[in-house]
Amino acid sequence: MILRSAIDSLASVLFSAPCLICGQTLANASRIPICGLCLSEFERIADPLCACCGRPLVAPSPAAPGAEAPAEQRTELVCRLCRASFYAFDRARSFAIYNRALSEAILLLKYEQVTSLADWFGARLAQMAIDAAPAWKVGVIVPVPLHRDRRRERGYNQAELIARSVARRLKLRLDSELLVRIKPRPPQLVLSRAEHWKSVRGAYDTREGMKIDNTRVLLVDDVFTTGATLDACSRALKKAGASKVFGLTVGRVRSGTAAAITMPAGEENPATKLNRKRIYKR
């Protein structure tokens, strides 16, 4: 511990670098350029939450119906949408609330090529999958794909990088070719809930010739906004024969808030110096 502290102190002097979220000098040697204080602002999602979609619940909702369900499931809390079987996926969970700190970190991964964050996020999602075992036992991990034009423009798919980290830690097969996005995302900066659902309707399909009969799939993405993307991907996977689809995302937009989080009016982040016009061209 003493040696580690000495190494961190020496590294901070010899290789001083700013936190790419707040701009403060990093005090410790780290593979990700984010300080401990900003990391502590990631608001982990904890109980109570919906047993199906993982939505944080302010107050307990009624338990899932069905007296025939196993005793351990009869007390599960289920949100209004999941009681109506609204989503096509079977279960979904997210690492943290999509607040300003987490949104800045995800933007760094998506647009500034800070790809070390993919491994950091992947480690957290992998642990969530381990904690959910054996109920979340799956045979393949699939990232939510980008449209080919967006993939070409960005150079990589951030969801694929995160999924690769998860697959490596869980020692499971990663299939980045199974799903394809066949319809591009609309150019608008921010979409309403209805627009978001419309934009992904029929946007995903499985690649011709790919077989997934009776396969349990783990979908990985960066942000759960309305659930529309995971839903559309799940419908495509189940149409192709998947028996179960589980979803893991890094962030989850809190109900009633917009997905695009920016600095307050008149205030610009001094650390990232990001081209906002490019960032929000999604």
C-alpha cells in the first residue's frame, strides 16, 4: 500500500495530466483519465428497482402477478410498463444513472477515442452479470450495432468495445456480426420519446444466414434512454430464434429527463475542449 502510494505520487509529478471531466490534475496513476472525485459522482443504480427492466423505483410497485410463480419471485417489484409486458427483452440492468459526470465519460469514449473507458465500464457490467447469475446465464454476448455510415465515420462502435471487455471477463463468445443496423438514426440533436421509438422501429435485423435458435443472448449498449433500442434489437433476435434476451448498459437516463446532458448555460468544461457540434452529431 505504501509502495503504491509512492508510485502514484511520483507519477502525478512526472506525468501530470488533467481529469478530462473536471480539469483537476490526476493524483493517482490510472488507465482512465478521470479523477476519483468525478468517478464518485457516478450514481450507481441500486434497489428498489424493477425486476424486469431495471428502472429505479421511488416507491415499491405491486409484485409481479401469478400465484404459480416460485416463492422467491412473488415479491419482485415490477414497474407499470413491465407489468404490461411492454418490452421484448427479458431483463435489463444499468450500471449508473446517466448524470453529467457519466455522460461526459461516455462522450469521451464515443467521440474522443478514450477507449480505455470501455474496459473500465466492461469490468463493471461483467460483475453485474456475475452477481445476477445463474438467472442471467447466456451463450453469446452481442453489442448493439451502429449503422455502417456511423461506424465508418467514428471508426469503431463503443458498445462493441464494452461488450468485448465483458465477454473476455465472462469467458463467453462475442458476436459482433449477428445484429446489423439497417436504418440510420435521424439527424436531430435530441429525440422525444415517441421519436426515439419511431427511429428504431425496424432499424435492426440479424445478418442473413446467422443461426441463434434457442440461444440466450446478452445485449450490451452504452445508454438506456427509453428502452427502445434494446427492445428493437431484442425483437430482431427473438424473431431469429433467441430464447431469452438480457440487456446491460452503462448508463440509464432517469425517467422524465432528456438524454443529452450538457454544461449549464454560459459554462464550458475547461478540460475536454470537445467540439460540441461534432459531439452531438449522433
